[in-house]
Amino acid sequence: MNEFIEQRVSLTWQQPKKSYDVVIIGGGGHGLAAAYYLATRHGITNVAVLERSYIGGGNSGRNTTIIRSNYGIPEAVRFYQRSVDLYATLEAETDRWVMHKEKGMIGLAHSEANMRVEKARAAVNTAFGAKTDWIGPDEVKKMCPELDMTGGGHYPVVGAAYHHSGATARHDRVVWAFAEGAMKRGAHVHQRIEVTGLQIAGNRVTGVQTTQGDIAAGAVLCAVGGHVTSVAAMAGLRLPIRTHQLQAFVTNHYERTFAPILSSGPLLFYVSQTARGEMLMGAEIDRQPSYSYRSDYKFLQGCAFRAVTLLPFLRNLQVLRQWTGVCDMSPDYSPIMGQTGVEGFYITTGWGTWGFKAIPASGEQLAAAISTGKTPDLIAPFSLDRFALDRTMADRGSAGTH
């Protein structure tokens, strides 16, 4: 046993009932967080989370664990800063170690045009609650001595936007903390139960059909990540979502001296170091829509080239693991949360490459929406009807979305 094995968490499994006040489809971070906040903030504990595989086995277990709020539009900055704040207190609230660590995030600029973009982002971030400063090349080098400031002779570092509260956490521990917290308060979490259809009366969803029988529900929340369009279609909804692959990999261990989270918009690349000392890195989504979880050499080759362009020491490391998740991408690259127009049916989707960092805020806000029947102000700009109303929230605030 070592520090990476959770010995305290206790998950209590129950047999599914015939009806619940709320059924949540998807046992990843978003679904489990919604169940947790329904119980802790609103006293709603007659809740079931249905997961077709095992909890955290989808995108929650296939991400790069970065937490940040340095987005490009005010609405996104406010929302993600709420998530950053909730992550910062999650260990104290749940009494579970999720290995949360504030590292700071360096968003590199390589040209004058890129510099203007990053300076503007820093100004927007700070104005809406996410402290971000513009720093010069000398300070960048001081924060990240391993960085080649010439960018291999092609991508010189002319400065960076430094996001102070950039952090990481251990993905499976976040899932376990929310699952345990919900279970302790009476919620049921069911693994290996697949939703095959929705029960509908008029324009209202009244329950779900599963591989273990029908379950009635007062409200249904769809939190299934990349496969959301299939579930939404059961309610007669056609969502503006395309699903794309997102790949990542880690190297073998390196001396644990790489402090920050480092990203480059022009190179579409980001990297951080895990608690084990592995170098974890990723790039942009695969441009071809797909539900495949297969990794490929083309990504590994391209991402590794970008990595060594900025961090030459990585040439001496070996690839240890490579994996793939599937991203639900909206047309404006912003999430979709809340009511759907079908009574009793809620969604949390469109998370693309930034789903992990949004888990606490998404769960909290969806729990409030379900319990009150009203859309909280924090997520109102991200409602599904924004597309029909021509109120899109265009924000390519992630290297992975390009």
C-alpha cells in the first residue's frame, strides 16, 4: 500500500428501487457531484445515479486533471472560478484527500499577436475574479527553468499569462469523494446498469428504462459525456453536439521539480507533472468526429514533437501510458446546462476538453436547478435555448479545442 491507494473511502452499494425523486444518468464526476450537492445543499437524498460501466470509467478517468478558470469570456470566467473555489475546499468538506494542489498555470505567447491575445485574456480573467497576470520572459524562465525560451528556434517565448489558481487533483479520488458523500446521505449509485430508453408522458420525462427494468423519476439528469446525443434522442431532442476523440499520455518518472502547468495556444499543447513524477501532456481534439476510445501513433508523434520543442529534457523520457476520451463539443465551445424544453429532463453537456475542471460547479448548479425548478444565474448564459435565441457563448478557451 502507498499514498496513491485510498484506504479510507467507503462506498455502500444498494439494490435499485422502482422509483426515485431524481435519476441521474452517468456515474462520472458531473453526475456524482450533482447527487452529492442535491443531498448536501438541498436535502434531496432519494436519488439514483446509473452508470453503465463503473463510476469514473468514462471521461472522468480519461482526462488530464487540470483545474483552472482563465477563460476568454466573463460568463465562463465566473463559472469556472466557482469551480476552482469549490475544488479548493473539497478536501475539507468531504474529509477525503483528492490530492488537490495549486500550481499556477503559464499560458505562453510566441508572437506579438499572441501576446495581445494573452494580455487581453489576463485582463478579462482578473476583472471577473480569476487572478491572471502578464509576465515577461525572464519571469517565465524563473518559474519554469526547463523551458527552451527559443522554442526550438521557431516558437520564441515573448511572455505569458500567469493564472495563479491553476491546479490539479487526482481524478479517481474526486469521483470517490463525491460518490461516498452522496451515498452516506442516502443516495444510491448503481454500476453496470445501462439506460436504454426514457419513459415519457406528454411532454414530460417520467422515468428511465434500463437493462434491469423501468425506474420512475420526478426528474432525470443526463450527465453522460460524449454519448449525450444518444440519450437526448430518447427524449426527442436533437442536440448541437459533436463528439471527438481527445488523447493524452504520460512519461516515466522524472525528478519532481516541474512546478507549473504549462500551455501553448499556438502549439496546441499543455503539460504538467503528476504526483508520481510522470510528465502528463496532451494536445488538440481529433478533428474527425468519433466515439472511438482507441489511441493512435499519429497523436503520439505530433504531441511528442511539440513537447520536446518547448521542453528538450523530455527527449530523455519514455512514454509510459497513452489513452483516449471522447469529448462532447458544442458549436460555440461552451457547455450546455440546465432545462431542455422537455419537462423534467435536464442536461449537462458540451464540456469538450474542460469537463474535469467544471465538476463541482456543474454539480452544484444543476442540483440547484433541479431542486428549485429555476435556472441559477451562474449557468443561465449556458442554457440550451441560447442557440435558438442567437445568444451563443463563443469561447475557444482551451488548447484542445482548436
